[in-house]
Amino acid sequence: MSIVYKTTTEIRGPILMVQNTKDVAFDEIVYIERANGEIVQGSVLDVSRDWAMIQCFGETAGLNLNTKVTFSGDVLRIPVSEDLIGRVFSGSFEPIDGMPPIIGKDLRDVNGGVINPAAREVPKDFIQTGMSGIDGMTSLVRGQKLPIFSESGLAHNELAAQIARQATIPGSESDFAIVFGAMGIKNEEAAYFRREFEKTGALNKSVMVLNLADDPPIERIVTPRIALTIAEYLAFDLGMHVLVILTDMTNYAEALRAISIAREEIPTRKGYPGYLYSDLATIYERAGRIKGKPGSVTLMPILSMPAGDITHPIPDLTGYITEGQILLQRELALRGLYPPMNVLPSLSRLMKDGIGEETTREDHQDVSNQLYMAYAEGQRARGLVRIVGAVGLSERERQWLKFADRFEQEFINQGIYENRTIEQTLSIAWDLLSDLPEEEIIRVREEYIEKYHPAHKSEA
């Protein structure tokens, strides 16, 4: 039986302190009654022997110390069913698409749990995003955690929407689904995502969970957990391959910091709580493949690096937990590139497990290695231009410089609605490599040069 308490001793912003509590659990859901009878939901942030700290999900204006507080005795659970696909929810799992709430007999704890390492299957199988920079150079693999590091003002929202529209596993299109979770976004951003998903038909294979900037901070903590709970159900109960896109993890971490300050915890680097690493891990490590289960959860968290600082705690700790990163850079955006992806510091540590003859094409890895080498040489030549000018370059350096320009404009740069297959991506790569003297193509095996180089194909 639920006990109603009227022992609130302090209301500090969204935080309530309730005294003389008994048998209260961490993360327990609480119902707070306003003077007008309206019920506001909350969650237990901290507990002691005889008090509980509660984070209110809604406005605390108008509450007083006689407020009725009821502890539910359970954590936040959401109903799951096949009807989730095609739906749009708020960060507290309220329908915002004009349709009725989900009715399901199966209620899942949103806090879930990370996948046991002993039960993990090695991530494999290529996921095609339709973006040449990602598919060709930092391939996404089913079950992988591959974050996108961006900066404020860059086109990461457009990139997130494009990946959500285009991503698929070749040959398993019907079993593929997207779970899109947004935290702390503006109203116009939410409208943009919904419009993009609806007009392109992507919503038919997606579930959207949208938390807005004016929603309570605690909701930003819950949003990615709701998204991953949905993804786990679709993947491990229904056998689907699910790509989870979470944007923006910086807003999530800021909410975590705000709550930590309200709890008067001792801050660490840049004011974030000392448990930021383990908290992020409870989100990221829910992605993967499980032995004996046909489905998978692949995760692409997007975070905007404050001041473009890749050593900031959020990207820094994210890099330790995940398997690579895709780096978007302001310098490339100013040159008109979309996506403004710098491939040199970007990497996918699991790329080798998802590409090759059986999944993409036999020459994929070699071509990627050669593109990295040639682009790095082109960047070095650009550095020399700043020192000695273009006239001071050797003929070989001019070739590398020309390659770097073409690589950015033809390979990385693409239309916001342009969806390239992996075959098209590799075709563009070989076209670029054909501009180089054949003796400079040293990272590709001879048999692949004979088979795929445009000059040899025309001879054949």
C-alpha cells in the first residue's frame, strides 16, 4: 500500500526534501499533488534512513510544505509492444503525435542494465548510412557504438536526420528500425526532425522520443534510457536490427551536472559529477549484440563539444567507452562542405569486422587505407602552401594537393538528400585514385588495382 507523506521540509528549485520516510528506494517514482489536485511525477534522487530527495518532473511553482507526496514503490516503467514503431513521444513517454498511449502487458524498467560482457557477440555486418565519408572511411558495424563529435552551429542535426532516413543493412531492410532520442532540443529543431521523418517516410520504421529545452532537466536523464529500452525490446524480443541515434549528449551531461549541483555533490573536472564516466557507460554499454539473439542495438550518440574542445570531459569520456568517433569540424563547414567531416582524426575501431568481400567489397579496406594516405599527403601539401606558396611545391606535392581538394568536394561533400550505395562510394574513390600515378597507389593490392582501377577496366 502506498504511503502519503506531508513532511516536505524544503523546496529548492525542482528539488523536494521529504523527512521521516521509510523503505524508499533510489530511482523510485513519486507522485506529487498540487493544491489544485493536479498530479506531478517525480523521481527519488537520493535517500537516507529517514529522508528522501525528490526531483520533480514538472514545475514546482505553487507547491508548499503541506504538499502530498506519494511513493509508488516502483521505478519508472514503460509499456512495450509492436505498436511503438511509427510513434512520437515526449521525454517522459507521453504521446505527442495525437495518437493514444501505448497499451502493452509487458512493462520494462527504463534503467535496464548493460549487456554482460560474457553474453556479448562480436559486432559485425556493415550498416550502410548512404554517407561516403562514413561508409567508405569509418564504416558503422552492427552492434557498434560510434559517436559523432560536433560543435555548436554545425550541421549535426541535418546529419542525424539524414542517417536516420538512409541507414539500412543491405539485405535486411525489412528487419531494420531507428530509435531517435533527442535531449534538450529547441522547438524548431523538434519540428525539423518530425517533418523530415514524416515527409520521407522514415517514421514508418522509427520511434521518436523528443525532450525539449524547456522540459525539466530530469526528463533529459530519462529520455536516452526510454529510447534504449524501446530499442532493446525491438532488438532482443522482436529480432530487429535497431540503430539508436541520441542527440545531444552534451545536453544530457549538462542536466546531470545541474542535478548534481542541486544535490550539493562535490564537483570534479569542469563542474561535472565524479560519476559522469560510469553514468555515460550505463547508456552506451546497453548497445551491442547478444549471443543467441538475432537482433542488435547499434548506437550513434551525437555530442557538441563545448568550444570545439575534444579534450572536454564529455567527448573525452565518451571516447573511452565507445569504439571510435566521427569528427565534424568548423573549418570544413566554412568551406561549404556537408557533412563537414574530417576523416583524418575520425576512426571506426570495428570497421575491419564489418567490411570485406562478404559484406561490402573485397577492395574496401585497401581503398580506405589509400584514401587516408593520399588525403594526409594533401593536407601536408596545404601546410607547405601556407609557408612557401603554391609555386614552391614540387609536381608530386601539387598532385597530392589536387587530390585533397577533389576528395573533399567529391567524396566527403554530398547532398542532404543524396543516398549513396557502398558501390557508388567505392566507384568515386577509384575515380579519385585514378588521378594519381599508379606507382603512388601503394596501399592497394595489385590484383585489386587490375580489377577496379578505371584505366585497367577500360583496357579490359
